[in-house]
Amino acid sequence: MNKIEPIWTQKHLDESAEKLYEMFSKAIDQDPQIGFSMVLREFCILQCTVLQLQEAFKENHSVSSGAFQNSHQAVELYQQVEAAIKTQGSSFSKRLEKLES
């Protein structure tokens, strides 16, 4: 799936929030105890979701940082190998020149 545009645009967020507001408002009007219980449960779920997302973002950052370090180390090793090959090639070329003269 090639996702380019965000799903949670401001318009979608506003529409979803309005639906939730209407649902909770209606429940509170019908039975305040049950309505407030629903709101409290939703709040608790949201709190736990925030904690879950914080943990995921922290882990993702750690993994991304590790991948960056590995990539950086691979580039450094490649540069060292490339320099060694160039030096060996130059030395080999100079030896051939001496043999030919």
C-alpha cells in the first residue's frame, strides 16, 4: 500500500469528534451515571493508548538510531576498503612499470 495522504485530516478529525460528542452527550442526557461512566472509560483507554504510542515511538527511535549507526559504519568500512584497493592498485601498477622498463 502506497499511502501518500493522511487519513486523519483536520476535517476527518472534526467529523469524528462531533460524532463522539453527540454519542456521549446523548448518553449523559439519558442516564448521567452511565454517560459519565462511558466518558471515563473512553478517557482511560485514551490515556493507555498515549502510553502505548510513547513506548512505540521510543522503540522506533532506538531502532532507527541503530540502523543509522550501522549504515554509517558500513560507509566507513566501504571507504576503507576502497582506499586499500586504490593503494594496492597503484602499487601493482608501479611494480608493473618497473618490470616493463
